[in-house]
Amino acid sequence: MADSSTEEKIREAAHVVFTRKGFAATRTRDIAEEAGLNLALLNYYFRSKENLFDIIMKENMQRFLKGISGVLNDESMTLKAKLTVIAENYINMLEKNPDLPLFILTEIKANPEKLAVDMNFKEIILRSNFYAQLREALGNKLNPFHIIMNILSITIFPFAASPILKIVGELQQNDFNALMEERKKMIPLWIEAMLKVE
Amino acid sequence: MADSSTEEKIREAAHVVFTRKGFAATRTRDIAEEAGLNLALLNYYFRSKENLFDIIMKENMQRFLKGISGVLNDESMTLKAKLTVIAENYINMLEKNPDLPLFILTEIKANPEKLAVDMNFKEIILRSNFYAQLREALGNKLNPFHIIMNILSITIFPFAASPILKIVGELQQNDFNALMEERKKMIPLWIEAMLKVE
DNA sequence: GTCTATAATTCGATAGAC
DNA sequence: GTCTATCGAATTATAGAC
């Protein structure tokens, strides 16, 4: 990090600032300052703010999928085992990238067509072994998509809402992290309990 | 709505645009266009973009609390009854204001001090009869704040993530609405199931 | 490659006619 | 009160020296 190339410094700074503040609220000056470099270098290496943003967007989209995609189609794992691994991996990733959820939600809403590019969320989730296992566990009591939404909700939402939750719950960063650690164990149990609801 | 005053037209347009795009991505010209009026009138009636935004922010914060605060301290209702009313009211509100969650999450993150103004989320939730009932139902198995987070998560997150969920689940607006209707009934059942987890 | 200085554009705000 | 025209500040992008 200390002596990475100039191009790399800019990319890292752009990652930090864009992910924290989103496209619209970010000024290229913020990125230059974060990188400890001159404003002109951003355009020299990346041509435009949009172009630099698109690179960061792709990185963030991939990070958002990583940690799930590998697990979903492992046919040797039970549903419960998959839930455990997914919750663990995802919360680990979110602890390192706490700004990611709000970034993804905001930028996809502003620019939905960027979701379709490259990666097929549809294929990855809806045609996975995991989804089939969910469907089987539910019988035809319920649309399995509800459970997908619930897993994503209870895993991701606390990070997206952390500024509010910290104030409401009077939590320091330490307290918040401790709660998220507890959730790694609890989320699979909660989801299993939901699956049994009639 | 058709022949409301100019000031009211601006306020309505500002509500729509600010809530959909957030402060940073909104241009005052967008609001003027949405209102079908001239740009100069915004400053004539509201002095500045910031000032107009603060008004919309307050409206949206209050709307975000309405539908909960009344129920939380009704001592005649059981926990289950409260959960039912909260899920029902909140999803009704979110169906009418689908942009509200992302707006609140984004603007509080950008400006956390605006949460403290006026309303005390802390008091309203943590010292409510509802919270006491949660604590009792859980014994000391679990920090009740987890359940608060879970209620908020499974209720609010699907609206914040709706652009993504629609693409991933191949849902039209009709399909999405139908799922949210189902959730009104399911959320209390899911939360009750979570409370029993050891 | 890197920097300073500046051009070009966008955007919030205002002056002034009606 | 409402509009057109425009100013001035902020911001992206670039020219040109080193």
C-alpha cells in the first residue's frame, strides 16, 4: 500500500471515497486528496470520473457476490451447512466492507442496467442447488424467494443501517461488532426456524 | 393536487425528487421541472436547496416513525398483536413510500446529527412496553436488540433492495407487491419463531 | 509522469422586467 | 408572484511547463 504505483493509489482512493459517499456526493478532488496526489493525475490515468467510477462499481459488485457463489452449488453440503457458511462469510466480508451495502443499493437504484452487466444474479441464485434445497424444505407452504429475501435482509440490513442502529441502540463500534459476531451463529438458526413456520 | 398553491407544488415536487434521488444527486432544476415551474421560484419560496431539503428530511423522518410509535406502548396488546399491527402498518406505509428507506439510510449516514433533532428513537424503542415484552419473551437467551434489528431488516430491506430483487427474482411491480402483501402475515410468524430459538 | 494554471461546464442563486 | 436572463461558485477536464 505504501509504495504502490500511482495508478494503484488512485484506484484505492477512489474505492474508499466512492464506496463511502456514492457517485453523486463524491468530488474528484476528494479522491485526489485521499490519494495524496494531484487532481490532474486522475484524468491522466482514468480519463473521467464516470470511467473511474465504473471500475470501482464492478469491483464492488464482484465483492458483493464473492463468498456466496462458491457455496450455493456444493451438492455435498446440507442446507443448514450452507446457511452457516454463507452467514459467516458474508458477515466477515461486510465487517471489512461496511459501506458496501448502501453503495450497491444506491447505485443500482440510480442505474439498474449496471446490474445486468456480466454477472447473472438470476442464474447464480434461482437455479442453484441451494434454492432447490430451500424449495424442498418449504414444501409448497411458501415462495422460497421470501427466505432468500430474509437471509439477505437480516444479514445485510444491519450494516446498511448501522449509523442509525448505533444511535438508537447507544452502541459504540465495539458493541456493534460484537452483535454482528453473535449474528454469525444466530442467522442459520433463525432461518431454520422460519422454514418450519406453517 | 391539481390546483394547489405554487409553494405547495414546489414542496410536493421536492418531496418526490429528493426522496427518489437523495440530496447530492438532486439538482434544483429537476425539482423545478417536476413542479412544472421556473427555477427562480424555488429560491423565492425556500431561499436555498439546503433549506428546502431540510423541510423534506423532517417530513420523511416523521413518516418513518409514524405507525410504530403509537403501538409500542399500548399495554393492552400482546407481543404478537403488536407485531401484527407493526408489520401491517409499516408495509402499508412503505408501499406508498417505497423510496423512503434508502433515502433515510443514505441521508442519515451522510449527516448523522440530523437524526438526533427532535425525535428520540432511543426513548421510543428502547424504553417502550414493546421492548420489555421482547426482553421477557427472550429470557436472557439473547440481546433483544437482535430482534429489533430483525424486524426492521425483514420489513424494510426488501423495499430498499427492490430494484435488485426485481431483477434477480424476475418480478414485475405486481409480483413484488403481492410478495409484500404475503409478508404482512408472515413477518409476525417469523419473528415469533425466532423468539423460540435456543 | 507529475504538477500548476486554466478552460469548460454545471449548478445554485439572484437581478430585474413584467 | 412569476418569468427570462445571467452571475458567481464549484467542479470536471485539459493545456502546457517541467
